[in-house]
Amino acid sequence: MSYFDVASTAPLHPVARQALTAALDEGWADPARLYRSGRQARMLLDAARETVAEVLGARADEIAFTASGTQAVQLGMLGALKGNRRRGGHLVHSAVEHSSVLHVAEQHEAAGGEVSVVPVDRLGRVKPTRFAERFGDGTALAVLQTANHEVGTVQPVAEVADLCGSVGIPLLVDAAQSAGRLPVPGGWSLLTASAHKWGGPAGVGVLAVRKGVRYASPLPADERERGRVPGYVNVPAIVAAAASLRAVRAEAEQENARLHALVERIRATVPQLVPEVEVVGDPVHRLPHLVTFSCLYVDGEVLLGELDRAGFAVSSGSSCTSSTLTPSHVLAAMGVLTEGNVRVSLPYGTDEADVTRFLTVLPELVAGVRAPLGLDLRAPAAAEPAAPDEVPALVVDALGKRCPLPVIELARRIGEVAPGGTVAVLADDEAARLDIPAWCGMREQEYLGEAPAAAYGHDRGTAYLVRRVS
């Protein structure tokens, strides 16, 4: 099996395994106790804290260990909002943040707080000036990730941090996808990370709070981890996390260059081998090991299953893989195709032969998934244009059908109208709102917008209007 999903979790680094085994023998005792085994555990914990602080560009007394990266984000946001409540209750974050950020924002808004969401461009990148436009006198916290977990786009954190600093707004930076791989940008007020993303054991998160940043724990008081994270710390796991973070950071420059070349090969080759595919994410400002692409007329969950049977573990942001059947909020915010989405994130040590085999089997698997649809992937044949006052309207009823079926129905039937003719696709799947405009862009057709389905005799859903260009 070729494991290509380190954006979800990385395999345990050999250094982490060694450190964990040793720390299970030496660091099992309570580090708060004064007897010998307790002091030994404390020394190991302090050394691990110093290592993590050094790599992340923080002071050791600014570092607290949590049970996960998600918990670090939640505690960081809630604690900063509580600590800065005198400033106001306004929270600002980008539209492509991790779900942990979105869930805190929802809770904050439900409790009476104000939330502003900063849009991103089609590459998934925010403009710092758009961030600053959302600031106000009552802004208590801004949140921005270093790099996106689904498409790999690296955000302009340093520029946003300068804008936040100029008006005294604390900035929480989620570094889960980049910690250990890329240098940590400066200017942050709070920083979060997750050990299992860089090859440490699961169950260790990092919350760093700069000295002087107002922070009040949202949880009942506890004497451990400077009162920020309650409960007993897992010293062996923390030791292993710190050891692996130092190891991957030492390897990063060489491995990043090698993985970057492999990802560039995937980015360039997939559109050549697979028709009707869109590579998403910033081609320049991106993580070195991650690439995402979306295939028209493909159920993402089915494609992932086929890749799994072929020996490849990858991930997807398609709506079809979600239990809620809603599109990925990241892909939706970018306005790109959501169906048939595949995320490839390469671990350290990936063999070039594995990438070659992936590129060999992918076209066959995509073609196999598409084959039962009987689609002609070429553009519709040319026909005589319809007169402006005789433009026919074709109604395609895709109500009750899930992604990618509405787009498939559109592709099947658009050839029934002459150039200049319009097609109304009736759909109640949320993904259609994103995928039909994206399909038009890829197939060079004109997207006209939405209309109420009631105009076509239906009391639910939306009509998506498309004009055939050629």
C-alpha cells in the first residue's frame, strides 16, 4: 500500500518510535511530584517543551501541550476571545480554516458574538487587505492558517500579522499543516500545531501563547500547563512528539525539494493523462508535498475506493465522501469543482516509483468510473446557432440526485440545444451550486446564474441556467 494521506496523519517517525519507547521507561511518573521518578519525568517534559519552542520560534514558557491540534485551536480561540472581551466580541477568520475554527466561530456567534469571514480567491489564498477591511474597534481576535489542509495553499500570514499588529489585534495562527515542514512565520500572538501531522504520536497538540497576549482559560482552573490545559500530561508521547519535530525539521530542506519535484510531476501530468480534470490550489505558494485535483463526472467516494483497491491511500474533499452530503467548505469558498476530488499528500521518503505507478493507474481508474455513464468527453458538436428570438430552453430535472449526477445530466443533454440555446438544470443538491458554474468554466459554456425552481413547476430546489456557447 502506498500511503499518500499525510495531510490527515503522518506515519510515526522512526525517531518518535525510539523516543516513545525510551520515555515509557523513563517518563511514566507524575512530573509534578518531587521524588526521583517524578523529577525524571519533569526533566523529560521540560526538555521536550524547550525543543518544541525552539523549532516553533517561541519561548518554552509560552508552550502548552494539549490532547490534539483541534483542542489547541479551540482552547486558543476561546481563551483569546475571553481574555480580550473588553475589546469586543468580534472574530475574524478566513473562509478556508479548519473545521475546528468554524465550530468555535459558530458557538461564539450563537452566544452573541460577531463573526466576519474573509473570502479567498480561486487559488484558496486570502488578500491581506481583505482581512484588514474586516477589522473594527471591537475586533478581539483574528485567525489564519499557515497552509490549507485540503489544497495546500500557503497563506500570507506575515503580512496579515503586520496588519493585526498595527492595530493591536491578536492573531491566532493554525500551523498544523506546516509545522516541521516550513519555517513558522513571525508576528503571531497564538500558535497551534498537531504532532501527528509531522510524524509524532497522535494525542499531542501544541498551544503557544506569546507573553503579553491577553488570555483567560475558558475551562475551570487547573494547575497543569500554566492553567491553560487541564488534566494529566502524556509525557512519553510529548517526548516522542518533540523528538520527531526536531528530526523532520532537520530533514525538511532536502525532503521538501524532493517532494516538491514529485508533486510538480503530478500537477503537470494528471491533466495530460485524465480528460476533464482541474488541479486546484496555488501552484506557487503551496506546501511542497500536497496536490489536489478534481475530476468531472466522477463520484469521489467511488474513485477513492478504486484507488484503495489499487494500493493507494488518498483523501478527498468531495461532497460525496461527507456524511452530510455537503461540499467541502474549502472547495466551495474557492469556487472550484467539488466532484471527483482527490487529495494526494506525500510522506517523507516517498519513492518516485510509487508516484509513477499512481500516474499509471489513475487514468484507467477514472475511465472505469466514468465508463458506465456513456459520456462523450469532447465538447458538443457544432450546430447552427438559434435565432435570438427562437432560443429553445431545455429543462433537465436532476431533483433528488446527488453529486455528480446533476452535472452528468447537464453534460449528456446540452448537445440537444443549438449554440445560443439555454438549459435549466433543476437540482436540490448543494454541490450543484458550485459544480455547474465550474463545469461551464471547464467546458467553455456560459453560466447565466440561478432562478427559482418554482418557475419550472417545482416547489423545491434551484434552476441553474446555462447557455450553450459552442
